[in-house]
Amino acid sequence: MRGGEYRGASRLAGEVGETNVISVNEGLKEEFEGRFSRCRNSLYFLAWGSLGNVGEAEEAMENCYRKARRNPRRFTSDGEFGSWMIRMLINEVVLVANRRLPDPGEMSAMEYPEVR
């Protein structure tokens, strides 16, 4: 990824729009796309910094974007929209990170990390 920019949203925007996942008026779709495009790099860096893996960060971004597109809301400011997207992205980051963890039932007592 060059320049540290998340480029998946434009691909997803067409994909989600073509499959008619949501049916909202055009004004709300345009408002959502505009606000998402203004905050997507910040969201991507949050995901990448939290997960430390480009592929997992992109997966979290895609899941967040799709869920937000299914339930778009009207916000009075970019700040409110950004806060909503950050909360959704954090939830996705946690889900992706939890998939990395081994099943506790499969670990022996010797494998558990030391608690200090």
C-alpha cells in the first residue's frame, strides 16, 4: 500500500451499491460516501495500528464499511459520523483480533502467559 492510504472503500462502494444491500434515498447515500471518504484514512490507520497487519486491517475496514452501509444514519456533523464509524471499527478490530487467539480449551496450563 503506497502512501498509507486505504483504497478499498471505492471498490466496496460500487460493490455494495450494485448488490442493492441498502435501499435509502440518493441524498443519504451521497452524504454517507462523502463523510466516509473524509475519514477513511484515519479509520484505516486506527485498524492497522491496532492489528499490526495490513490484511487484517483491510478486513476490519471492509466489514465496518459494509455494516455502516446497511444502516446509514443522518448526522449533523462529520464529527458525529466519525465517532460512529470509529466505534464500529473498534468492534470489528476486536472481532478480527479475537480470531487470532487460541481456543483456551486447547491450551495447557504451561502455555498461558504469565500474569504480573
